[in-house]
Amino acid sequence: MHWNVRTFVRLFLLVGGLALIGTGAAGGETLTVGLGAVAVVLGIVGLAAEWNESST
């Protein structure tokens, strides 16, 4: 996998989304958990696509 700015943005989405899910769950805020889940999905899909692209 080639490390570039997009890779770090995707990692930020993944880690930040997990943090949002944690804080939202602790505070009982459904919107925060939902936003965190969307960020995690975008991060995972982006990293998987980048990993798949670099392996071929």
C-alpha cells in the first residue's frame, strides 16, 4: 500500500469514527453514534479499496 495524504485521511476517518462511536455511546447520543458509524464505514471502504488497488 502506498502511503499518501488520502491514506491518512482514511485512517483519520476510521480512528475518529471509532472515537465518535465511543463518546456517543457513553453519552447516549444517537446522532453522534450514527456519524461515527458513517465515518468508520467510509474509512474501511477507502482503505480496502486502496489496499486492493495496490495489491494488483
